[in-house]
Amino acid sequence: MKDLPHHYPAAARGGASGDVTLTSPGLADLASEPPVEFGGAGTLWSPETLLAAAVADCFILTFRAIARASKLTFDELLCDVSGELDRVEGQLRFKHFAVQARLLVPAGTDEARARTLLEKAERGCLVSRSLSATTSLACEVVVAGAVVSER
């Protein structure tokens, strides 16, 4: 890891209507629009879906780092996130992000240890820790193609 603080530049440009173009140095531009709930067509990423995706992405990247440091081998981690937007103290804001993770691991993997590392990743995700919304984790560990347990 590079020395702190880290800086992540991004910019947006848009007119009175139409798509908004998101940019960041060295990255492909990304078009966005309001979600359907706010009158958008629902065909492009919105700030709301980008935020939920950032929670999912950060969870997987955090788990990857924890698994590597803990020498846990895994085949795939699937992560679905649902962000709940509601009126809180008279303002619209995200109240909660429900994280559902499904971890596929090889035969012989200690399921309890894998679950512990998933929970550690949920607590360690810097994106969700930076938000005022709460998060919850429901996880499933699948060992060698058989469902071992859910929570």
C-alpha cells in the first residue's frame, strides 16, 4: 500500500438534460443518469447504483486481501448488495446496505474459518465504513459444490 493519504480524483459533466459523463484520469468514461425512481430510463448506471456497486466491489476486494493474508483458497465470491434509500430526519439518504455473499471454496476448506473471514471483510470494507448507513451480511459458503450452511 502506498503512503496515506490517498486521493481519488473524479469529475462529472452534463447539460440541462441527458446523460452525465463521469471521468477519472486513466479510466474509461462512464455515462450515468437518474435511476427509474427519479425519472431516469433505467438504462445507465446512476449515483445510487454506483454506490451499491462500490459497496459490493469493496467487499470482494477486501475479502480477497484478507483471504490472501490468511492463506484461504477460494474459487469465487459472488456479492449482491441492495441499498435502501428512505427519508431520514426529513432528508433522503441511504439507511442500509444488505450484503449477500456466496463464497465458493474447494473441498476440505474449513467452512467456519471462511465465514469468519467473510465477516471480517464486511467489518473491514472501507467504503461501507465511510458511510452513515448501516450494513448487514448474509453469507453462504459452498464447499466443493455442496451448500454447507447459510446465515
